[in-house]
Amino acid sequence: MDHKRSAALFAEAKQYIPGGVNSPVRAFRAVGGQPVFIDHAQGAYLYDVDGNSYLDYVGSWGPMILGHAHPEVMEAIKEALGRGTSYGAPTELETRLAKKICDAFPSMDMVRMVSSGTEAVMSALRLARGFTGRNKIFKFIGCYHGHSDGLLIKAGSGAATMGVPDSPGVTPNAAKDTITLPYNDLNAVDQAFHEFGEDVAAVIVEPVAGNMGVIPPEPGYLEGLRVLCTQYGALLIFDEVITGFRLAYGGAQVIYKVRPDLTTLGKIIGGGLPVGAYGGRREIMSLVAPAGPVYQAGTLSGNPLAMTAGLATLEILDKRRGIYQDLELKTSCLADSMKTEAAAAGIPAYVTHVGSLFCTFFTPEKVTGWESAASSDTEVFGRFFRSMLRQGIYLAPSQFEAGFMSAAHGWEEVDRTIAAAKAAFSEIAGKQL
């Protein structure tokens, strides 16, 4: 594939944008090479500025569950665009989308719209502290909840330690109230509650981890978190920015039958436009300004274009619930075939999938959390990624990101991906770069 124009655009972008990208993983540093610059997208495919096409498994990192430029969503956006792009005042659209979300999530009586997942999580944590009158937060190593200061935290020397900053610019004071724990280790949570329970405002978790690859919860893990939070008077927050409306109509909490106190959302509820939301029980959400004293505001919150795209997407998903079964079937087939082809080539691989999320870890070990995920061979993943890209398959450019199936992916696309993976594994086994 020729990427001359992408290379030129990347060189120019680096003169004006840090690293040449507006989000770090897009730079391809984890996989080698340079990013391709996209011109347009349609259905299951991306098209770059050099005229190359790619079967897309990134889907804008999750929102495009219906595929790119879905005609019903695009038509709704075009109609809304004719009425203006932003008002800074209430619209009926906001209430309609809020009702749609609350109807889908039994744990949510009320919801507040924001403009990103990071903003949703930041606001939910402030609300949890305001509601409980407590300071500390438990989060899990490898789970990503946006880039607010209090969550860019890595673990200290013990299983349950005070957090330390994971990025320059994050102060020790911002980190000190975040306790980091291993994902899928309920005993560690129990011990941490014994030590810090009197001052724990909330436990925040991705019910299915989607930011260290795809790692499902171990049996009883989410249920155990619910029990411990109730026992110690802390709020349980599900970060469903990735999983909300992705795994089911109602998110991971519907699948695992665990009801959190607060939920954060993003991605699909904006139909591909910037959006976020947080919601939960009425008694908690009633503390949010102007109804209560916990302040949060945003100029573009409830943007009419984002509300329109989100409503159109959710209405399609609501009417066509069979989409989820179809996505699960295709993703399961893809994941199982990837595992089979890797084994046939003698490549150690652990393949996971939940619903329409999937990931191939290049490790022979079962992956249950960050420690086992980090044992993956990222150099082999880089070779796999580059081989797939040359064959026109666009995967997330990092070992530790999810792959996303969309309703626009047909069986022909699944078969093509399996064939490409088989060729990539054979290439790797032959030590060909």
C-alpha cells in the first residue's frame, strides 16, 4: 500500500499538534510505522487519503456500532444541522435522550449529559464524594477512566497503597485519595475496605475491562464489589463508556445483573459525535447543580447534533435488539478462529471476547488483569498489526485496546479477517517482518 500522502500529512501535523495527533494511541508508536490519515468512512470500511481501503475494527473506538455513516443516523444529523449547531439552552432532544437512557438502564433514574467520557467520570466521582462526604476512591490497575488528574494514578509498592502520579503535571495531592487495586481480585478490595472503609466514597470499575485489552470479570467479582460497597456505605460506579449499549441494550450491568449506584456513558449514546453522561439513583443525582450543591456545568453539554445522532442510534438498537445476538455470533466466530489459527501457526495467543468486543493477547497465559495482560509480547503484536494493516485490516494500534465489531460487518468481512489473521500468524512464525 502507498502511504505517501499520509506520511506528508503526518509530518506537517507534527509541526502544529503535539506528536502529530490529538490522542496518543493514534500515533502508532506502540506498533511501529506511521498513522494513516483517513479521508472518509462508510459501513465497515475506512478510506485513507492515499486511496487505500481498510476493514475497520476500531469503529472510532466504539461508537460506530451500526457502522460508519449509517443512513438513518446521517439523515437525522442533516435535518438537525439545518436548525443550528448549538444553542446553550435546553432542548426537547436532551429530555428524549435522557429518558431513552434511563429506560434502558434500570439503575438510572436521572442522567446528566456532558461532552466526553472523561468529563462524565470526573463529575460522577465529585458527586460520589459530595453524596457520601468521603474522600477516597478505589480504582483498578489497567482500567482507564479518562485523563482527569485523580485517575492518572499507578499502584505503589503494596496491593492497596496510596496512589502515585502516573503523569507529569499530576500533583501528589491529586493522587493521594486514589487507591489502586488489582482487577478481578476481590480479596484485595476486601482488605482495602478493612483499611480505608471509613473514608471510601466510591469504587469505580469497568465491568468488562476494555482499556487493557478485553478482560471479562471473573465469576462473582462484580457481585462481590456490590456487596462490599453496600456493606461499607461506598458507591459503586460502573464505567460503561465502552460497554454501555455495546454489550447489550442496557450495558454490562444488564448482562451481569449487578446494579451500580452510578453509571458513566459515552461513545454510542452520541452516535459518533462527542458526548458523555453520568446517571444513577434519584437521591444521588438530585445533588447535582442546580437541583443540589454539587457543581458541574458545560457549554456544549446536550449539544443538539450529538443528542440527535445518539437518539437515532439508540432508536435503531431498541427496535432491532437482534443486532446484539448477531454481533455476538460474529465476534465469537472471529475470536475462536483467531485462536485456532494462532495455535496452528505455533503462536502463543490468548483470545478474549465479550459481546462485540474482542482482543488477541500474545501470551500463553490466561489474562485476568493488568499483570497478566502486561506479560503479552508487544513486539509480536506490532508485527501482527503491521501485517494486518498491509492486508487492509485496521485494528487498534495497541496490544491493550479492544477490537469492535459493528452491524455493518457481514460474514464476508469476518471470513476475510480470519484469512488475513492466518496469513499474519504464518508470517510471524516464519520471522518475516
